[in-house]
Amino acid sequence: MTKSRGLIAKKRKWTDQEIQMITLLYPCTQSEALAKLFNCTIHQIYSLAFNAGIKKSKWFRDSPMSSKLKRGLEVGKEFRFKKGQVSHNKGKKVGNDPRMMPTQFKPGHKPANYKPIGSTRIDSKDGYILIKMEEGMCSWKLHHRVIYERMHGPVPKGHMVTFVDQIKTNISIINLTTIDKKQNCKRNSYHNYGKEIAKLYQLQGQITRQINKRNKQDERHSSAQNAPV
């Protein structure tokens, strides 16, 4: 029913010629203009561009046609707050609308993902088991470190708690030990995996440095072009 009522546009069947023309024009042309040219919605233009894997060119993104707020442009200036302007609702308090009260949070409400003190979870980034030690910010601690400190006291300065079998989920006290940061760095060095793996790591580092260098050059070039004369 929604299509018959005009709420959803009918699926557009593109010809090969139309696809070729949009592929050429899309990178450097406003999407609204293309929608008018091909008598379709702007969302159909976006969908075709996504499926064809084409994007706006850097020249277009840096131009005023992209309608982005950039240095030196005055797009949307009339809608910005002026210096010294006071908002219309300053000092006003919003009352409790009876229609809002049933869906408002009540005092003491706890979110659906709340975990009580003593709960554990596995860190999705590093794979360590974390335990909740208290309420509030920074309440989750490394479980293996908590166990070690309860048995042996504070971890010596410059050292870290690690696993004898190198399995992060095995937090048995007999599997925990301390090593200094120098030993940990040497243990995790890619040179331990053989010359071929070491060369791959070195090659990856060289590629990353070249990419970062090229990105910085592009940023400086773009800044110089956009700088006021």
C-alpha cells in the first residue's frame, strides 16, 4: 500500500547508458542535479553510486558545491547563533508532562546492561578477563592482576603480571607470575617467529610509514589551496 500511496518510490530500472553517464558525472556533480536530470529521487542516485562503487572526487569534496561547512565558506551563516544572542528558553524549566511520566526513568533505575560488583567479562580488544570491583567510572580491573595482588601484594614497579602458559583466560594463581617490561618486550618481539615473519613485519611498517607520509603531504597541499589569499 505504501508504494501505491507514493510513500516509497518504485524501483528504478537503469539502462546501461544511464549507468555509464552517472558513473562519469557522479564524482564531480551534485546528486540533486543528477536526480533532476534523470527524473528520479536522490536516494536512487545514492543507491546506484553505492552499488557501482563510485564516490565523490576529492575536487568535489573540497569545492563549495559539497555544501560542507569549511573555513572561508558562509553556508548556513544566517542560522547560527550571533554573539550575545540569548536562547529563547533560557531560565525556563520544563515541567513534568503527564504524557511523558510513564516512560521516564525512575529514581534508582539501572540500565539493562548493568552488572553487579563481582561480575566478570572478557575484554573484546585484548582478551583479558575483567572483574567489576566497584560502582562508577574505572570500576573494571584486570582479574588476573587482582588475584596476584591479593596473594602476593602490590606488583613491583616496572613489572607486570603475566601468564606462565600465555593463556589469558587461565587465571589460576599458579599460572601467574611477574616479569619486567624489558623481558615482556623481548618475549613479544616478532623476531621470535623466524626471519620470514620478521621481514613481513618490517615490510608492513615501511608501507604504513609511506601511507602516513603521503597523507600528510595531501593534507598540507589541501591546506595551502584552501588558505585565504
